[in-house]
Amino acid sequence: MLPMKKTTRRRPSSEFVHQFLVVLTGTDSLVWRRIQVPERYSFWDLHVAIQDAMGWKDYVQVGCCLRGECQPR
């Protein structure tokens, strides 16, 4: 008979999650992704998450718009 494994309970995380809607503009068809990242993510981590979600290999020039104000590329 195999010994029973002791199971440990995970404590619920109190970490908040931020959700982003990423929309690729300037295309004929609508291209978008909804991503969720932990609140502890840095701007670099967010950049990497967007790159991964879009299937990019860090060779796409990205601009950013927040509340209708856009930064130039």
C-alpha cells in the first residue's frame, strides 16, 4: 500500500489583478486580446505579457493610449 500524501491548503491570495484590453489599430480586421496581470507586475512585465498575448517576438513597435491620450511611437 502506498503512503498517503499530505495535502496542503493554499491560502487565498490577497493580490489584485489588473485587466487590460489590448487593441491593434491600423488593421483591416479587428485584432484584440484581453489580458490579466498581477498588480505587482512592472511596466516591463506588462510589456512582455502583451508581447506574449499577441504572439510577437519583441520586434513590433508599440505605442500606448490611456484615456484617449496617445504617446507617439
